[in-house]
Amino acid sequence: MAGLTAMEKKLAEYKCNTNEAIQLKLVRFPEDLEDDNTTFNPEYSHQVFGDDEVAFGYKGLKILLYYIAGNLSTLFRIEYTSKVNEKFDCVEADDVESKIREIIPPGFCTNTDDFVSLLEKEVNFKPFGVLLHTYSIHNEEAGEDITYQIYKADMTCPGFREYHERLQTFLMWFIETASFIDVDDERWNYFLVFEKYNKDGATLFATVGYMTVYNYYVYPDKTRPRVSQMLILPPFQGEGHGAQMLETVHRYYMSSPTVLDITAEDPSENYVKLRDFVLVKLCQDLLCFSPVKLMQGFSQEMVTEAQQKLKINKKKQRELAKMRRCLRPEEMTNQLNQIDLSLQREQLEESFQQLVSDYRRVLERLAQA
């Protein structure tokens, strides 16, 4: 702070980190509202508040975004201990409320009483779409198995469009380059994970996460589903729900004769690791990956069967084939030789060691599955 004027120092006190200021909750019971253990914060807020992820003009800023766990009805409220005014040389505070209103749909609550009233009606909420898969995970804290269900939905499901508008707001806080999709495009599929839980003797459903998949047309009569966005909400991360959802989605598309292969849009490193685990797990069901065949070493039969039955995309090989088709032989050679040989070897070794580490992690996870 050295060299700053007294006014600049004073103004600096009114800058808030928006990743800390935004407080999110998934509320099941009224007491959750006052329970700090149910609060979680964004990983990102730059798409709403700029690259520096700062809101100016407030001390003690709290941006409360509370969601009813199932239907995601929303409570939005802003709190702060003080705010800049005309004494600060005519500077103005950021319009935090308008920024948030740009991403959350209308119809949210602004006071706790209205929100609690909606919470009492949560018993009427039921998952959207068609049930694809049910699974259980043992919860050590609760000392019991908890049941989860995965559904496939679309915009024809009554109430789903409004629900999705609320659900997609989480993308802005947890996917770095997230964007809202065109829900009027019928080629989108939606896959949702819900937890079943009991409240006053009734069975209710809490939103766990979701995935969007776009079905591209492939001439003449095929489709290529491409995973666009996938999110497991923070309170449920690390429990295996991502693997359950991705495996369910793969099995859904694998069963369709019109699906050519399954791809992903700009996959993150974590997604690639998850996909590797799921695909290796699915490979265990194939005859050519039986223990006897595996002992004989890797074969072209494995490649062919995995691509045909699991609808695995060819990935980098397809890109290389495109280069061969589009470039003259000398251009292809130049393209592949652009990197210095010693640097190639160094990068190759680094990639190899990373791949070995990733595969070891996949095998360790398979052993525990």
C-alpha cells in the first residue's frame, strides 16, 4: 500500500473478492439457512464480475444465493456492513444486484419467509424425464446407504425449462468458460442426477448434478453426441457421481444403432481422467478384454471392438488423417518436424510419465470400484 494516497487507501478497503462474497446453499431444512456447514463458494466469478473477480464499493459484502435442494427455487439477497457514498469523491459502488440478475431467472425470493414457504412445498417436487439408472453410495457420516437416480429429460417435460434456467446458473460459478445454451434447439439432451432423502416421513429429491449433450448430424444417417457441460455440485463432489453419470450416458448412447461415436467439447483434464476410468470400466465387459486376451497383449481387435461397441471416438488419429489428406507429403513432414528432436523426446517422455501416472490412477480406482 506504500505510495498510495489516503483516499486510495480508503477506497481499497471497499474492494471485495467476489469468490468469497458469494455464498451458495442447497437448502433442505429451514435450519440449513443458518448453518455455515451448508454454505459453499464459487470457484470462479470472472464471467459476472470481471477478470479480477472483485466488487467495489462495499465492506463486508455478502451475496446470498440459496437454492431449495430439489426444484432450485432461489433466494437472492445482498448484505454489507457499509457502502461508499458521495463523501468518496463521487465514486459509485458496483451495481452488484444487476450483475446477478443478468444470470438468475426472475421469480426468485428476496426474503427468508417467502423462501421457507416454498421450502414447505418441496415435497411435491419430482425429477424430470425418464429414469435411466439407480445406484447407492454408503455414507459414513449418516451410517447408511443413500440412493441416487439418473434421469434423461428434455424441454417437453412440464416445468423443466424453468428448472433448467435455475440449474444452469451454477455453471457460471464452477466452469471457467461456461455459457448458457440455446434450449430451443431440440438436439440437446439433458441428464440429471438426484439424491433421494427422507423428510418428515416423505421421500424427497435433491439435485446433485447434470450434463448436457448435443447430437450432431453425421451423413447420411448417424449422430455424434458431444458432451458439452458436466457439473456435479460441490456438496456431492468426490463421491463417484460423475463416473456414474458418465457411464450411464455412455450406455444410453451405446445402445443406439444410429450413434456413430461419443465425443466431448473441449474436455478439461479432470474430465479426460474421468472418461478414461469409465471407458476402461466399460471395456471390462468386452470379450476381447477378457483376462486371457489381455495376457496376450494389446491387439487391433481390441481397438475395433472398443470403437464399435463403446462408440469411442478415434481422437488424435482422425486429426492426423485429416492432415495427411490436406497436406502434401513435404508439408506433412515439415509440420511434424517443426519441433526440435531433443525437445520432442523431452516432451514425449514427460507425456509418457504423466500417462503412466494417469493410467495407474485409473487402475487403482478400478480396483476399488
